[in-house]
Amino acid sequence: MSKNTYCVEWSYLEELPDNPGPPKHREAHCSFLIRFMDPPKGKGHCAFFGVNIITSLTAAELRICVEGRRGYIVADDLTQRDFRRRVIRDVAEALEQLPRDQALKKLD
């Protein structure tokens, strides 16, 4: 199998709207798992990520820049679909460009 054989599993997507527009809440918590299909089950077969999606107002209050920081994405109109696309794109790009351990550090 290729070193990039993996799947993304959505553990939790909280309160992201289905349609673009102002967020219902100032913060949403999302988590996903990257499961690698090539190593045997056990250490190294998956990586878990959690992210807080916050509005620009919340970011300003927390003194987080609009580019975000580890564990935070700043967005005022991110839909569930947009978030899923962003995660899938970011994971694919990282794993295509970098060795697995470096890709996981970049994603973290």
C-alpha cells in the first residue's frame, strides 16, 4: 500500500451551519481522525485532531490573530461542508508534500 493510504473520520462537528451566513454561536468544536490503512493496528495507525472554530469577535477577545493559531480557526461564515472540504484539502496536501510524521506536525 502507498504511504498515503488513509481515511478521514469525522468524530464530531458541532453547531456549524449548513448554509453560509452569520454563525449561530461564537464558537464550535470539531474533531476528526486520520486513520492510516497501512500500519498494523496500534500505535501510529491514526491521528486525532480537535479544532475550535471561532468568530472574529471571539478571536479579538482572546487576542488570537485572524490567521488563527494551533487548535483555532477564525471564520465568521464557515459551513459544515466548507470545514470538511478544508480539512480534506489540508490533510491531502500535507501528506502529499511531507513524510507522515512531518505532515502530522504541520496539521497539528
